[in-house]
Amino acid sequence: MTRQFLLDGQPVPFEDGQSILEAARQAGHYIPSLCWHKDFPAHGSCKLCIVKAAGRHVSACATPAREGWEVESNTPEMNGERRGLLQMLFVEGNHFCPSCEKSGNCELQALGYEYEMLSPRFRHFYPERPVDASHPDVLLDFNRCIFCELCVRASRDVDGKAVFALTGRGIDKHLVVNAESGRLADTDFSKDDLAAHICPVGVILHKGPGFAVPIGERDYDRESIRQKKLRDEEASS
Amino acid sequence: MSFELETAANRETLRRVAIDPVSRVEGHGKVTLLLDEAGHVKEARLHIVEFRGFEKFIQGRPYWEVPVMVQRLCGICPVSHHLAAAKALDPVVGALRITPTAEKIRRLMHYGQILQSHALHFFHLSSPDLLFGFESPVQQRNIVGVAATHPEVARQGVLLRKFGQEVIRITAGKRVHGTGAVPGGVNKSLTAAERDELLADADQMIAWSRNAVHLARRLHESERALYDEFGLFRSHLFSLVRADGAMDLYDGHLRLRDARGHIVRDAIPCADYEQHIVEEVKPWSYMKFPFMQDLGPEKGWYKVGPLARVQNCDFIPSPLAEIERQAFIAHGEGEPVHAPLAYHWARMIEMLHAAEVIRSLLDDPDLLSDQRMSEGTRGREGVGIIEAPRGTLIHHYRVGEDDLVSYCNLIVSTTHNNQAMNEAVRQVARRYLDGRQLTEGLLNHIEVAIRAFDPCLSCATHALGKMPLAVELLAADGSLADRAVTGS
Ligand code: SF4
Ligand code: FES
């Protein structure tokens, strides 16, 4: 007998050990995410996947589904929480969408649109984060890092290189490159690494293409992040 | 002569009047006047605080981001910065020649910008002064007032501007802050449908632009004494021209004429601009004063923009605008026209030219081709010069081994006109304000003179006829003698 829980009143079947988020996506329901990736264990840092399960706020990516649970996700309350989290992410880094080459392909920006984030709400931190352009093929613009650690995990667990790491705590947290010099050029990083293709925002950028694809013809210009994620899920199953 | 009234003797004893527009992102401009006890003007200065920090800000950014980023420099002519930056960075990706498709699409975008900017300036910002008079009631001095008394003029003005914006949208991808031009070419061609959409209205735009030239000319000729004399000063004329001397607003080489109309420098390659133009810093203004190095600061300053361009070229390569240019030249009776108010007439001739260029480009099949990009051996430096609506615009970059911009120098149109605008302000102050009780209408004379140059700040402060100014008259001891608020 398949087990199921209710997501916003709709039955969602799940298998043992599946998280609320995975089960929901598989069943064609969208719960937003930023730090979650289907090929990696849940990270639980961005909290965009926040839902109310059995009356408690939990991260849907890190919480196993349970038989009979009532889960609220697409509600004004949960979406309001998400908007607040997005607003915090936007002021923590230097996100200058109008001249960012990732604009239109950026998950953070797409979520801003999806959750109708119309103002920054909080005061900008304007952290100092110089770019690392030392590598011939890839540029690192740390200004936009949201600390999801996808690159850290991809480089360590898949590429076998451990090029990236997070260091510092709280407000001083930042991404570093594992090299004596701290420069990407002094690592064995390659543009073909998984880590070079996994950043959901505009930190790890391939040099050159820039604005070759016009704004207006990019991923999230064509469809919302909700539509795209559900379509990707369908394609991969 | 030219620096008379720049700095008064015994400044402390004089009464100070400031015309201080509200500060906006594009820059903050103000005029200060020093008057003696009898109300005689002893000093007149236009100060503009430009947002020069941009040059620093660009350093350390990847070069491919620059054409998009620099559009934030200026809220009113982003396309000019976009194209000048892309042109400057073409050599960095080794595109010493861009493809015909890329060049024509960029040209189309640029002439669309010229059309929309000139229409905005003439109809929205200046026609109220010109149609109603400089001392007409403030309430009437705006586009709404124009629409009430000259509905057809206002309508054509609005639609001309809209057409220019459509050209920009279709070529740049967006009406504001598009991404069309990239180092090495463009990222988007036109579809047949987009071309046809523009073609449908293109001939109408030529006809309306022609009306506008005739209106500007009629205004000028109907009050010749005023238009020819108001704020008059003589100077060199500076702009790009095409290799054969034709008007070209997108590309060419640099030419300088003297005040009597003789060509004194010609065929200066854009890349050599630095050897010719130097910028002087004056302690009282944040905006630099460029001049031709070998002529020196006293003699080597010049004016840029429509009035310079229409007279600096040998001919305009489109038939209707060329007829109008000849009429304009004839007006000077053998001498160059230097009158600031003639900028309006010249500007409308350029708008007509832009409409004609757009029309003829639209017949070109290259617009639809997908040969958009070229590349070659990477370079490390580039200069891009373009004739923006307001005049010569220079972008210069150096890019390091790591693809980050290591040097950036920008000389924007309004800066080139710095000395010229100051000169016009002084002439007007001397002629109209000297010894008189200052009124809003009189102070508007100064703004009319500044506005003729269409400096960046006029748009920000004069949108829809509102130019909120606080004018304060301070007595010699610094106490507030009088205060007037205009246009709010
Ligand atoms: S660089 Fe990108 S992938 Fe890596 S932690 Fe920052 S946001 Fe995540
Ligand atoms: S997706 Fe669940 S915490 Fe980031």
C-alpha cells in the first residue's frame, strides 16, 4: 500500500525515506528550493522550502514525509515567510540584477519574481567581496554568493577536488578557494567540473558569453521557476 | 573675453544668487551669480556635479559586463553609453571589424535613440519656452500647455518619441537598459515582423520630423533678433564626421572647426583622442573643462552637439535633411551660426536625418541575417566614440590579462559643453539680469540658455515642465535678502 500525506489538501504519495520536497516534486507539486539538489543530500540552509507540517515550521528538503501529515506550503503565511527570506538574501550580498549577466537565468532572481518580492525591505549590508578573475576560463564574483554550498559539495563529492569551502560565521561567513594564494588559478579547477555548472546564482561564471543571449530570451524569461523546476523533474523521471 | 565673469574680484563683498535645481541621479546642476550693490553681475558660473565615481566603479569588473553596466550612468541616454562601450570593447575581443549586420543594427539602435531624445527635448522640454515665451506664465510652460494650444504639435512630438523608443526596444531587446550590443557585435537580429512593424510608421516619422524642422525654423526666423543674439558667444565646433566629411553620428573621425568655420583639425582617429583633448580641473566645479591641447585652455575650448555637428560636416547624407542643412547654413550668411537657440533648429535637422536613416536601414536585408558576431586576436585596449544626442561621447578602456577592466576614462557630451554653457550663462546674465530686480521669468532666461544645449541635468529637472528651483538672494553679509521658488 502506498503511503501518502496531504499537501495543501491534495494527496501526495511517497516512498520510505523520501523528503516532503522530493515527494511533492515527483507528484508534480512545486515547493521552492535554492540549496537543494536532487543528486546531493539535503543541506537545509536556505530555508526557502519552509512548510508547515503537523503545525510546525520545517524545511521540506530535510524532513522525511510521514503518513497522514497535513502539510501547508502554498499559503499566504508560508509564501510570506519565503518572501522575507529572499529579502534577507538580497541585502546580505551585492545583488545588482540590472547589470548581472546571470539575470534571467538566476534562481534567486526568479524566486524574487515568483514570490513577488517588490522591495528590499531591509537595509543593504554592501559587503566587500572582490572578484577572482585569475582563472583563464572561469570568473568568481563572490558578491552574489548565497552560501548554498552546492559548489563545495559538487567539487568535493563529484569532481573529487574540494576547490571550495565556506569559512567564517554568521555575518562574516564567506566562500573561499582552497589554495594557499586563495586564487582559483592556483587550484586544479576546470571549466568542465560539475562545480563550474552548479551555482544557482551568478558567482561561478564562464568567461566570455556574458550577454550573448539577450535578456528576454533566457530561462526564466520564458517560464517561471515553478514551471521550469516541475518540467525538469518530469524530464528526469 | 571668454573668461570674463568667471571669477570676480573682491568676491566677499558681493551678493550671491544661486539657482539650484533639485539634485537627481544624473547630476546636480546649479548656477551662482555674484552681484554688486547696484545689481550688476560680476560673476556667473554653472556648476555641475557629475557622478564621476563610475570610472572607479567599472574598474575590476569583467569587460563583457561594461556595455550593460554603463547604461546606469545616465538615465536619459543609456543607449549612447551602451553603444560607445561596446564599440570601445570590440577590439578587446579582436573584432577590428564587426559584421555588416552588427553595424547596421547598432546604427539603427543609435538613430532610434537620437530620434527619441531629440523629440523629447524639443517637444517636451523646450517647445513650451519657445512657443509661449520665456516669461510666459509658469503654469503654461509645459507639454500640457502645448497640447492645449497646439494639439497637433504635441501629438506628433509624443508619437515621434514613441517611435524612437520602439526602434530601441526592437534592437536592444528592451526600451530601457537593453543588452543588444555586446563586444564583437550584437546578440539579436531583427525578425521580418519586427522590421515590418517599424516600416509601417517610418515614412510618417520622416514627414513629422520635417514639420518639426520647419516649426523650429519658423520660430527662429520670426524673432530673428532674439534667436540670433540670445546668449551668443563664438567658439570652435567639434564632432565626429565620416571619412568623406558627411554627417555620421555612429562612427568616423574627429574634426574641429574654428569659430569662423575653417577646419583646423581633421581626420583625427578616435583612438588618438587623448593626444588632442585634455581636461582642465577648476576648483569651483566638479565637472572638468576639456580643450584642445595644442590650442590651450583659453582658445581651445569648443562646443559639441547638434549645432556643432550640422555645421562641422560637409553634407548630410540623406536628401531631406541635407536640404534643411543648406537652409540653415544660408541663415549664417557665410559665417557659422553660434547662437545657442539655433541648437533647436539644428537638433530638428538631425532628427529628420535620423528618421531618414532609420527608413533606409529598414530596407536592408542584413538586419535579418544571423551573422552577428566577429572575433579575432584579443586586444587589451579600446576607444569608442559616438555622437550621442547631446554631443561627442568618449569611452576608453584597458582590460587586463584576467579580463577585468583595469582603466576607464569617459568624457561625456555635457562635459565637452561645459565651457560653452558657462559662456552662454554669462552672456544672458550680462544682457538680461544686469541691474534688474530678479524675477522667476528673468531667471528662466538662464535656464532657457542652458536648456538649449540639452545637458543631462535638464531632463531630470524639467520633466513635464517642472523645474523646481529654489532661488536665494543673499546680501553681502550672507543674510537672506530674497527668495523665489520656480516651477514647482
Ligand atoms: S558560489 Fe554559488 S554554488 Fe557556491 S556556495 Fe555560493 S551560491 Fe552556492
Ligand atoms: S531547499 Fe530546503 S533549506 Fe534550502
